[in-house]
Amino acid sequence: MAALAFLGGPWWGLASAVALPLLGAVALAWTGRWRRVREDARLFARVVLRPRGRDRLAEERARLAAEFDRALRDMEAAAPQRG
């Protein structure tokens, strides 16, 4: 940063002092996002390549959907009627 101030003048030094922390924050955020993308891609590949895992996930999805539907019906039945 000092080299930029020396070579490019005080404006370059100020610009780098402002830009470097912002770029560091962006890099940290991108690292976390990239990690999630990699994990999702690994899971997708695992599911595609292993039919048993795919079937198990489909069963789990169906069970969860039924559970959410049941919870919604219970909430609607317990809610006071408007009108």
C-alpha cells in the first residue's frame, strides 16, 4: 500500500486503503459461498450415481411433504374462522 502511495500519489494510497478491506470482505464471503456450492455439487453427484441414495431421499422428501401438509391442515383447523 505504501508503494502505491509512493508510485501513484496519495490518491492511489487512499484508494487502496479503502479497496483492500472491501476486497477482503468479498473474498471471505465468496469463500463461504464456494464451499456451499462444492458441497451441493458433491451431494448431487452422490445422489445421481447411487440409486439407493436417490430412492431414500425421495422417500424422505415424500415423508416431509406429508408432514408439512398435515401441519398446515392442523393449523387451518385450529385457526378461528373469519367472516
